Amino acid sequence: MSPDRIQDARRSFFSAGTLAQNLVSQPIQRSWSRCAALGLEVGSRSLPEPLTPQEFAAAAEEAESFKRLCRPELEVLYADAEANDSIVILTNAQGLILDTVGSTDFAQRAARVALRPGVPWTEQIVGTNAIGTALAEGCPIEVRGAEHYLECNRILSCSATPIIGPQGKILGVLDLSGPAEVHQAHALGLVRLAAEQIEHRLFDRGFEHTDLVRLQADPSLLGTPREGILVFENGQLKAANRQGLLLVGRDYGAVGTAAWADLFQDGLSAFSDTGRLRRIGGSSLFGRLDRPRKKVSAISSPQQKPVTPRAIQPIFDLETLKAVGRAVRLLDADVPVLVWGETGTGKEIFARAAHERCARSGKPFVAINCAALPETLMEAELFGYQPGAFTGARAGGSKGHLREADGGVLFLDEIGDMPLALQTKLLRVLQEREVVPLGGGRPAAVDFALICATNRDLAELVRTGGFRSDLYYRIAQYTIELQPLSRRGDRDQLIDALWEALGGRARRITLSPDCLAHLTAYHWPGNFRQLVGCLRAMLALCEPGETAGTEALPSDIRANPAECGPGRTRSAEQPASLDALTINAMQDALQAAGGNVSLAARRLGVSRSTLYRRLHGQL
Ligand SMILES: Nc1ncnc2c1ncn2[C@@H]1O[C@H](COP(=O)(O)OP(=O)(O)OP(=O)(O)O)[C@@H](O)[C@H]1O
């Protein structure tokens, strides 16, 4: 919808009180009417109240398994969001923002209208918006600029979709938000696809005792996230995904009410495991039946126990494998290890690999991201607390992550973001090997091996007073540096290995030589995270047996000519335009910074996202 048409629609709705036909979509019109009926002030500038840190911690803990379930898709979208000055948002079923990842620049702008973790974005509180309206309408929606009810939210352009559980209950919302002036035509498609994959994974476990039917009009899509799923217990429809219901022309109202015989002409017991299924009053479909394997009593509900995302085996080059070996020897000798690397270079994956191979492998691996924990909660989360230590504390108290790591390995990610007061406390634990929980109580002995990680210059932080020197010398006895992908000369082999690990070969999807050349030439500022995310997205968009050409690539990678990656040479004969000189200067700065976008942007005196967008032809 063009901005002018939205303005016309606003004028007729807010001044004349009428809804002009077709100026904005029906769902937006319905939402405006709901907001008007609630008496929301369009010009209101008061921001929605965030939850208190304790309330937010409780909500985040409750949603922990849901967040874990959505993590692979968040990583896929993260790469796209960072490149497009946008953020990915995950909320719970009440529209409370649990997580945002993506462009730091845009996240800061979004925070000015309280689009940030800890704030509920329901229609009742912030008027028409993609998250709240997707919840109210129960379907995917895009809300652009002035379609937002409140004037202050016009700076946003957001696409959101509810994530729906097997019984039709909304579990949360996935949203991609960016600046209103940039129309991201593919954003809604991307979040829908991601939600479809999350919803599909919900059927991986918990339905072993039931008849689970996979459906598709095209048999080659059976076994992919595009397939429909219907679950029957004693012939009654008990669960389904959206695609499954669409294929049989029903909605979630059919779950719990419809029977097999209402949907198909062929009897369930007569259906052999794979074949055609004739619908009642419709065309036939291809189906595959997973027959029950376990007794009902042994099964817990899939919503209570969502599956953990399918992770791929890490792929290490020889250098990294040797570094893992060194880390193992250090951990076994009780020497802390510091892993340094740009974002997404696989610092946590590296730490996990070292844990799996070290003497403490049978014991816990506890990973804590010091940048992700709100400062107010970090102390309680790390050191634990006594019952009633503070308002909002869990009744039984908490052991704390340091004690949870007892016997195993503690991984402190983004250690450079730990507040100074906690650095002092952590140093004491490392020296005395005991933890004193908040609110008093007896000190408890702890024994863990320590791996810290950062993408910051800790020595510089020490010089500027942001990091305690004594803690620095304690944790940085041995530093391992992980190379950014921009510096790796084996990117083609790496892409090939990741493609295989992600299932590309198993699904008979090949990368065309041109496509592989683009992927190889690209400098991957988001490193493994961006590369894995990009390959996952390409796999999701390709059909089995297909060859992925350059059209399957995200636009920024496609726009980066294969021969013009880092290390390209400039022709001395060609006169350079101002624009070309700027781009070249940016590319040189990026190369000089070893591919570190933040560092290059700092040196050039421009923002990270300006550098990024400029290099990818978006400015
Ligand atoms: N060696 C690897 N092989 C395969 N995939 C990897 C590898 N390293 C990282 N990844 C992928 O990249 C993602 C990010 O990895 P990880 O969280 O370890 O990076 P990080 O350097 O700790 O990131 P950050 O600095 O943002 O904390 C992983 O979830 C995984 O998908």
C-alpha cells in the first residue's frame, strides 16, 4: 500500500470517521476500529511500560523452551535482518517481546518507541502493530509506517506471524521490523517460512503414540517443512499444522472435532503407509502414515516438552581442530582459556567442542551470555540466591549458574560486557573457588574449568578502565583467536561441507557454479552465523532435486559480484566516480580491519549499518 493511500485512509478514518474501501487492507481497518473502540489516542506519546526485571525474568524463564525451539530460525533471519538494517523479534503468546536480534542501529531507534525486550506489544497497549494485530487476527500481517495506529510508531515497518502449536494455540509471534522508509518486500514471506519450519518441528516428538499423516499434493515435498501434518488418535483429529488443515480445506476448529472419516474416503486402517488419499469432496493427495510406536501413557504433551532444535555437527578446519586440542589440554590442566573472534565465528561452538573432548566431558557445560542478561539480574543468575533474597525471587531460591557448572565447564560469553562490580565478585570466586549466594547463606565450594569469549579488545578495555586488570590476567592466560570467514581461503570447501551437513546433498539440491562463486566471494561479516543462516534459508526455498542458481541467493550476496569480493583489484585505467571511490575506500577499510565491520565503521567515522548498506548497494 503506498504511503499516500495510507494517508488518505487515515484522513477519512480519523477525521470523517469512515473507512474508505480498499485504501488499507481489511485487517488494518478492523484493527483501527478495535483501537478506536478502546479509546486509544493516536497522538499519544506515552510509551508502554516495560515489565520489572523480575517479572521479565520469570516470563523469559517460562518461555525458555519455546525460545530454544525457535533459535535456528532466529539465526536464519538474523543474517538477513542485520544486512537490511532490521531486527527480528520473538514474543510470547501475550505479545511480550522476549528477544530481539539484528541491526544494532535499528534496535536503538526501535527502543525509542519501546520496541524492545520486556515490553508487551499488544493492540490494547500500542494500537495497530504487526505483533499485536497478528495476535488479534491470528494470521500473518504486515503493518507499514502510517498503518500503525499511534503516530509515534510510523517510523516502523513490521511483518509478523503467529507461531501456532499443534492444537491451534498461539505460542508466540515472530516479527521482522525495520525502518518505514525501506520497504522489505520479502519480509513477510521470510517470517512465514520461518514460522512454518518451527511449527513443523513441533511434530518431531510427542506424537509417537498416534497416527501421524504427512500430506502433500506434490509427493516430492513429503518429508520437508512444506508438508501438511494431521495427527489422529482413535480416528479423531487431535493435532495438525496449518498446511495440513489447508490441504483438507479445514481450520483449527477441526482439531478435536473432525474424524478421519470426515476428511478422507479411504479408511485409515486400509491405508498402506504411503500412497494416494482421496479427500471427501476434493482432489486426492499424497500421504505417508507414521503408525503409533509407543503407549499413550509414556508420552507427554508436545507443548510441555518442545523439541530441541536440530543442530549440525560443527565443521572445523585443521587450524581450528588444533586449537580445540590446545584448549582441551589447557582445560585439563585447569588453565582458563580466552576465545577471541568476531561475532558468529563460532566461539560457543568451539567451547562446546573443547568441553566434549576434555576430562570434564561427562559433566555440565553451562553457557552464559554476559551481554544478554539484564545487568540487574546477572548477579542473581550467576551466583544464585537464598529464598526471599529479593522481590520476585523464586520461592525456593536459586543455585545460580556457577554452581550448576560444578564439575564441568563454565562458558562466559561476551565477558567484556560484565559489569565491573560483578567482575570483582567473579574474581573472588575464581580465587577462592567458592560461591556466596545473594541474601547470605553458607559459601558453597565450586570446581569448574573456565572458558571466556569476547569480540572486544579486552586489553584496551583494561586500559580505559572498563575491565579489571586482575581479572583480565586471570582469564586471559591463553588466548585462542578464531579467524573471520573473510580471512579464510577455503570458503568454497567450507560452503560445500556445510551444504552437506545441512542436508543439501541428501535432498539432492545442488549449488550452481555461479551461485557457489558468489557465496565464496562474499566476505560474510556475520561469519558462520550468517553463512549457515543463508544456506538454511536457500535450502528451505529450494525443492528436492533442484539446482540452486544465483536467484536463490539473498539480494545482498547476489549483488556482490563474484569477481569483486575482498582482495579485488581496481583497474588503473578506468576513471573512478566519487561513489566508486567511496565504496573502494570502505572495502579497503574493511579488509584492513580483517573483515570486522564495526571496527572498519569506527575507523571511517560512519555507522556500522551505513557501511554495511553502502557496501551492499542499498544506499
Ligand atoms: N564450526 C562451525 N561449524 C558449523 N557451524 C558453525 C560453526 N561455528 C559456528 N557455527 C554456526 O554459527 C552459529 C553461531 O555460532 P556461535 O554462537 O558459536 O558464534 P559466536 O562466535 O559465539 O557468536 P557471538 O559472538 O555472536 O556470541 C551457530 O549456531 C552455528 O549455526
